[in-house]
Amino acid sequence: MKKFFPTLFIAACLVAGGACAADSIVFIDLQEVFKRFYKTQLAQDQIRQQAADVKLEREAMEAEIKVMKDEVEVLRADSRDDTLSEEVRGNKRDLLEEKLVEMQKRDQEIIDYEKLRKQQLEQQNTRMSRKLFDEIQEAVNVYAKEKGYTAVIDRSSQSRTGTQTVLYVDPKEDITAELLLVLNEGHEETVKEESGTEVGQ
């Protein structure tokens, strides 16, 4: 998630002097918070499990196709076997054509199935991410009001050119770790167990 912070706001604060106290503006790495939020890790585990299930289903369908291909090869060989009567070879050719049509249909079904499931997983991942970011946003709002902050700036945001919007942050003004403690309270073990897992976004 990329956000663009208006640098004019910072300039206005500096000009205003006491109107925007420097120590009331803090920073947060929103991407890091999202990644290390225990609910994000649980949601991504769910997505990964569903992706694994899709892979197993596809493998089962491909196994069926392999059986059909073996049958096609046998029918193709029989349809050309001169030791068989013309009638038998004709029947084999008919069966071969039917099997080829069936196999082509199954191939397309696999393609359609995989495309559909991929779209469903992407949509689910998007919905989950949006819901989690909304929850994080709400936590930031509550925390900022409790602490009396004037502004909380996402230091992980990037400009339209792909460069970091915030180039330097004094570690003392970064509340990333503090907010993670709030979000993960009571679920520290879950985060610890999942910390070695790659989290997609």
C-alpha cells in the first residue's frame, strides 16, 4: 500500500512554529506493522492453505488426464494394428476420436478451474488486506489521540517515482514497535511462531 504525504504540511508546521510542535509528529512503518500484525500472518496462512488445496486438486485432475493420454495411445496403436480386422480398427478410431474430444474438454476444464481459483484467491487476499489495513488505521487513530500526536506519518510510503517519501526518521519518533505491541497484545506467541514465515501482500 503506497501513500503520498503532502510535504507542504511539514513546511506549514515549520513556518507556524508552535502551532505544530515537532515532538507531536511521529512516524510509523505501515508495511512493517501490516507484515508483523498477528492477524495478517493468520490470514496469509489461510490463503497459503487454500492455494495448497488448489494445487492438490489440479494435480488430481492432471492425473486423470494422464490416464486418458495412456488410453489414447493404446487406442491409436490399436487403430493402426494390421493384425486386427478393419471393423475392429474402425471401432478403435471412433473411440480414439471420442477420447481425444473428452481429453481436450478436460484440459480446458483444468485451465478454467485454475483461472477461477486464482481470481478467487486474489480477491480474498485483497479483501483481507483492506480489512486489516482498516483495523490498523483505527488502532493508529486511537493511539495517536491517546498520546496527543498532531500527525502520524507513514515512513514506508513512496513517491510516484518509487523513491521513499520520508528519507530520515529519528528512531525516537518512530512508533512502529509501540503500535505492534498494542495490536499483538495477548498474541505474542502467535507472532513468534509465525515470524519466520514469508508474508505476501
